[in-house]
Amino acid sequence: MKKLKSLVAIVGCIALFGLSAGTASAQRGGGNFDPAQFRQMRMDAYKEQLEVTDDGEWKVLEAAIGKVMDSQQDVFTGMARGMMGGRRRGGNNGDQGGNAGGNRPPRNPFGGTPDPDSEALQAAIEAKAPAAELKTKMEKVRSAAKAKEAKLAAAQEDLKKLLSARQEAIAITIGLVK
């Protein structure tokens, strides 16, 4: 079971990495990546994999699946940041967040805006903050991660209530629920 969880996490991170690479490429004008189109493609694949043929049933499932996907992205974004070593890539003039113009918030390498608690912890690490300060900031990061994981678990439980036994089995194999 542990291996399955690890595999799901790795696959999710790879998907998010691919998503972020496309986003970065599109922002530089090097591609035409559309996050909404990517999400719709995933939804269409889920609909097919879960063997949903009734549009009314799909509307209900689609909303629940969207909540799971959003929660998974929140959880995996935090995990991916940790796997990347928490380092921010430099922008112009020593700007660590890639905010060259100062008019945009720094970007998380896996999409979305960076988590303020993680950013504060990273800044404390870089400033070689005292152990007490690091411990306080680590607890905030851990607490936020637990909250994200709880939100994901709740979204998955809500989705499972809507699925048939066969659909739930399929949802487990494709990483939508545990």
C-alpha cells in the first residue's frame, strides 16, 4: 500500500511538473499551453475511465472530481517544492522569486502562488535563523500541510460516496481516491 501511495504521489508530481513546464513555456511565448484545456482533457479521460454515460451523473461527479483535483494539486505542490530542495530560482537583480518587474507575486515552480509559510521557512533557512525560529516556522508548514491533506481526504471521501463499487475501484487505480 505504501508503494502505491508513493507511486501515486510521484505520478501526480510528474503531471504537475509537466503542467508547470507548459505554463512556463507559454508565459515566455514558446507554446500555447492552456491550463483550462489540460484540466478539461483530464476530466474527459476520467469520465471515460469511470464509464459515465449519463450527463446528469457526470455533472455531479465532475464537481466532486474537481474538488479532489484541486486538493491534490495543493498537496502535491507542497511535496514537489520539498523535492526541489525548496530553492527559488533567481530573477533579475537578485530577485529570488523570478519577479523581475516587482509587479507580480513570485511563482511556485509547480503552479499557483507560493505558500507564505513555506516561503517564510525558506527565508529563515537562507538567513541562518536560530533554531527556535526555525522550529516555529517548521510547525506552521507542517500544520498547513496537514490541513491540505485533511482537505484532500475529505474531498476523496465525498467523491467515494457518489461512486459505484466499480467506479471506486477504478478511481483508486487512477489515483483519484485512496
